[in-house]
Amino acid sequence: VLLGSGLTVLSQPLMYVKVLVQVGYEPLPPTLGRNIFGRQVYQLPGLFSYAKHIVKVDGRAGLFKGLAPRLCSSAIGTVVHSKVLQFGWTVGGSPLTLPPSQPGATKKETVSSLEQVLKETSREMVARSAATLITHPFHVITLRCMVQFIGRETKYSGTLSAFATIYREEGILGFFAGLIPRLLGDILSLWLCNMLAYLINTYALDNGVWILESGSAGTGGGNLQGWSRRPQPSGGGIQVPLLLLQVSTMAEMKSYSQAVTGFFASMLTYPFVLVSNLMAVNNCGLAGGLLPYAPTYSSWLDCWSQLHREGNMSRGNSLFFRKVPVGKRYVWD
């Protein structure tokens, strides 16, 4: 919990800027710069320029608006996630432990490994969904505290008063604005990440074993013809495992594959994050949730379709080298 809280504090300015960009607020006009190919293009302000503007307006403390409810969300989410996982292992039993890959491994082990991945992913999905459901009201308050920067409002000045304001104006449903796309995005990202990692680890790493073949018959058996990389056969021939591919190295490669697939999955599911955040602040009485920044959306599907038509599905995904798209209009002070 303490580690998670520390990371939350450190990442708060980054999230603050990202949320304002997602809403479509551009406080600074585009400037003429160069892209990675050296061509001159008009660029929107990046992370550091945006953060400097916030500091200029609100001081350094302004970069941490919405931190209190976000810390509450992080702490409560960590506890709920841990408890649900613990309950899942208690009910479902301990995870299946498989021996390391050996020559002659059967398809049964692969099937068992897949079953284990499916079970663990299902438990993780339930735990994450429970944590998201319980902490979403804090997430909504966090976003609205940040978006207040646009209209200089003070409507959501404290966590407890924000709860009272949302309940008075929107009822219980107001605490769960944008919940559905957020849940869908989390679930899709989790399954994409774990299944892609499983495919890579099983068919690209485990099956690609380095072996050393001995000389053919008639050479006295003493001449080694060299290393070759091929899938491990089920039997036959004298085989010596390559020492460079130790268990620790294989585990390290698998951890890298998990990180890569996680990044890939987050990129694919980013539109769900964007739509969820926009719905959380849409038509809530703040300037950032109204025109000219956003129309009043009838549902998250309506928000999705309008963003898709405008070509804004990736808005806020990158905070560097933000090129101004042709034909787009932005609101800046």
C-alpha cells in the first residue's frame, strides 16, 4: 500500500496533464517545431510546457489537485484486490505447479498450462473488477477535481463534500459515471496481455530450445558439429541443453514478454480509458464537461461514436510530439 501510494504521488502531475488533454483543453497555442524527421510542423504543448503553465497559474501545489481521492482509491483498491484474490485461492485451491519443460514434453502439459493461465486470469479479472467497482466513486471525484482547472471552479473542493455534491445533484448513479467502458477496457487489456504472453512464452520461447547435436555415426562420436536452434524433438539423437539458456534467463525473457504484451494491450484498449474519463466529467456542471470542450453525450456509446467520427480516439495517449491534426480546431486561452 505504501509503495503504491508513493507511485501515485509521483505520477499525479502526469495524470493531471493527461486528463486535461483528454478533455480537449489546450491552454497554449500551437508552436512551430520539428518532428522526428526534421520537418516543420505545428505542435501542441507537451507534458513539460503544459505542467509549467499549471504551475504558473496555481503554483507547484496545483499539479497535485485531486491527489487525496486518488490516494484513497489506490489504497482501497489494493486492499480489495488482495482480499478478493486471497478469497479466490481459498475457494479454488492452490495454483497448479508444473515441472520445467523437458525433452519429450507432451501436449497434456501444454493444455494444463493453458488451463492454469485461464484460471489465474479469471481470478485476476474478478479481483480487478471488484476493486474498480468499489473505488470508481473516488476516481470520478479525482477527475472532476482536475477538470475544475479549466473553468476555475471550486465545486469539488474536498473528498467528503464532493460525495455530498454528487449524491445531491446526480444520485447514486453519479458515482459510477463512466464505469462500464472502464471495466470493459480493464478486462480486455488483462485478457489480451495474458493470452499474448502465454502464446509467446509457450510457442516462441519454450519450443525454441537450443540443442547441441553430436557428430553423425562413423565420426567416432567425438566431433561436435555445432549449436543449432530448433524445436526440441520428442526423442532420438544425443542432445545436450545449451547452458546459456538457463532457467533464470528464460524467466527473465518471459517477464519481458509480459511487459511488452501489457504495453501492446494498453495501447489497443486506450479508447475505453478515454471514453470512461470523458463520461465521468460530462455534463456535471463543470466547464470542462460542456461545450466547447464536449457536447452532452447520451451514453458512452454516443461518446465513442462521436470521438471516432472526429478522429480523436487516441487524444491524450501521447504527451510528446503532439502534432496538430489538419482540419482540427482546439480551444486555448
